[in-house]
Amino acid sequence: MYRDKTKAIRIGDCVIGGGHPIAIQSMTNTKTEDVRSTVNQILALEEAGCDIIRCAVPTEEAAAALAEIKKQIHIPLVADIHFDYRLAISATEHGADKIRINPGNIGSAERVKAVVDVAKERNIPIRVGVNSGSLEKEIIEEFGHVTAEGLVKSALQKVQMIEDMGYENLVISIKSSDVLMCIRAHELIAEQTEYPLHVGIT
């Protein structure tokens, strides 16, 4: 699978897709509110060759901490949001270079649009994520169980939702604890979209 004709998406000073080199992303396992510990871990990851770093943002304190963390690191910072759309907005306002959301966990279309509108204002990319553990019940019923095809369908539906809101600064992520299913899902979606892919295993 060779994809050199994808969209180029800028994340801070790093560009992915469009023929640019693959960027290595890691994630901190500190409490993001603990700025010193988080920064120390990110600096160590920078030394190891990390190009992009992702931090969990489960609280408003974590969102606010991003501003200080950014001052002390040298690579783009991604805010990992799970459920609260307000934290996605706050993380963007505190300088996140990219937002990771699963629209299915964010809630209503209005909440997703609130996040999209703020990202659009600041031209911040959104990583649209789906994973096998939170696949929609109706898609599981359609395919009989969790499948690569179902994951791709779910991801493309979420992409379409955000495109319909007028935003295309996107990266797609499909994750499964089943490695072969994950590979197959990436092969399938690579044929159906020009967005760059975030490849990882849950």
C-alpha cells in the first residue's frame, strides 16, 4: 500500500500526507495537569525521535496546562478528547495543534459542530477516530460482528459528518486490538479517501 497522493495536513510545524515522510507520534502517560512531569516525558520522547506528541485532556485543568506545556517543548501537541466537547474547545483555545475526537463519543451533531467551528477558526486539524470497542450497534448488526468493513463504514460516516459542516482539515484513525483486522481496515480505507491516516493499535 503506497499512498503519495493524500491531502497534506499541517500539525504545528509538522506536515503529514501529501508525500511527506511518515511522522512518529507517541502519547504521554503522565497526568497532563502535572506540567513538569509531562514536559520531562515529552522531552525524552523528542530525544528518541518522536515527531508529534499527544496528551490526554480529561479535565479543564489538563486543557489549561497545554499552554504551559507548549512553551517548553519543540514538537506539535495533540489534545486527546474522549467525551466532553467543551474540553476539545478549551484545548484548542489553549494552543493544541490538533484535536483527536471520536464524534460518536462526543454526542449530538450540535456538539460536534461546536468543536468543528472552533477548529475551523484556528485552522486546527481534527483527527477523526473510531475503534472496535465503540463501534455503533447498528453497524455491528449490519455486518454481524465487528469487522474491518464496519470500522471503515463508521469512519467514513464521521468524516462525511464533518465535511458536511464545511471542514476538511482531517486525519483519519481506525484502531482495533485485532492486528489483522486493523491492517485490513487500513487497506480498505486507503482506497476510499485521500485523507492521511493515523496508524496505531489499540
